[in-house]
Amino acid sequence: MAEHRSMQRAALLDAARSLLSEGGTEALTFPALAERTGLARSSVYEYFRSRAAVVEELCEVDFPVWAADVSAAMERAGEPEAKVEAYVRQQLELVGDRRHRAVVAISASELDAGAREKIRAAHGGLVAMIVEALGEMGHEQPRLAAMLVQGVVDAAVRRIELGAAEEPAVVADAAVGMCCGGVRG
């Protein structure tokens, strides 16, 4: 029975990723989840109390995978500036990944305080990945610089997601240029 519930929960999360990726916030409804998984609508409520609960669990499941991808790219990079570049580029490469699109699809204002805090903590862990590299580059305030680098990444993510006139590679190149040129000590 526990294995069946686990499989159903995983199917619901996968359906939620697809719905968010395809249609954003409006697409994530319990009737749509029920339809995608073949469950009765009332059964969906047995697994999740709200859309926010679905998104919170997606963050808990998907964010560590996303962070591991960023960390691996940084490890392969070697030099501190190359690590910062890898940090920026890997996050921007993940923009098209439905795990990422699901995590950012619902705004923080729709989540309860506990969910927002979990997401903030996860983002804090991501930002912490580049603090050391920025310190090695000679930045006097590497933690502050890391937060600013993440701000550039977040702005680039929004630009890509909005379907800006520039190709995603152009946005990524501009973000890397801004971060690596702007964080030198």
C-alpha cells in the first residue's frame, strides 16, 4: 500500500510539472491533476491540501537535483571565475527544464510562510555555492556579491522565460559578462 501511494504521489508531481511547464499557474488545478493521473479529483486532495502544497513538494524534490546540477558544473570549471561562469550558465540552461519551470511557476505570494521559507533556504544554499569562488577572486564582500550575482541570474531567467527578443544564449552571455566583469575585487 505504501509503495502504491508513493507511486501515485510521484505521478501527481510529474503531472504538476507538466501542467506548470505547459500552462503556468492557471494550468495547475486539481481537476487537471486528476485527469492527467486518472485519479478522482477527491483522491488528489488525499495527497495534497492545496496547489501551494503541490508546489512546495515540487521544490523539496526538484530543487536539490537542480542544485546538484549547478554544483557539478562548478566542480568541472576549476578556476574561481570559471566557477562563477558555470554557476550562471548552468542555472540559465535549466530554465527550459520542466523541473525548473515548475519551481518558479507559482509566485511566492501564493505560498504560505513555511513554504516561502523553505524556498528561501534552498536558494540560500545555491547562492552559498559561489561565495568561496568570489572570495578567491578577491571580492571584499563575497556573500553580498553572491546575492547580487543571483539577482542577475534571476533577471536573466525572467528575460528568457518571457520570450525576450534575444536568444537565450545571448541573454546567458550578457549575464555571464555582467557577473564576471562586475564581481572582480
